Amino acid sequence: MKFNRIAEKAKQAIDRRGGIDALKEDLQEVKDAATRRGSFKDKARAAADAVKTPGRNPDRARAPSDQTPPSPPPAA
């Protein structure tokens, strides 16, 4: 098995989500959802919602490193 390839894929996924800090924030949101009061179904729904957006700030997510950002429109 090629562990370097697995590690690289994991790094790319973390970068797409916004980096290590965003990953930590996602983990905290899931933890908060799991420890709150309510039914298991409510907790699972809250945890799923927390993971749908990267970190607490969705704007923090970055494009994959293999994609280039769009160029600005030409000046008129």
C-alpha cells in the first residue's frame, strides 16, 4: 500500500476544508452537537450540519491546490 499517497490525499482534503484550524473547529462543533441535550436523531442531524460547512466560516475553505483561482475580469 502506498502510504505517501494516502497521506497526500488526506492533506489535500484538509486543505480543501480550510486547513487544520478549520478541521479543529469542525471537530469542536461535532463534539458540541454530540454532548447537547436531545434525541440521538437531533444530535446526528446537528453533527451532519456542522460537517457540511468547513469550520465556522465557510469562506475560509480554499480551492484544491491543483486548481487555479479564476482570473479577474479585464478592465474596461
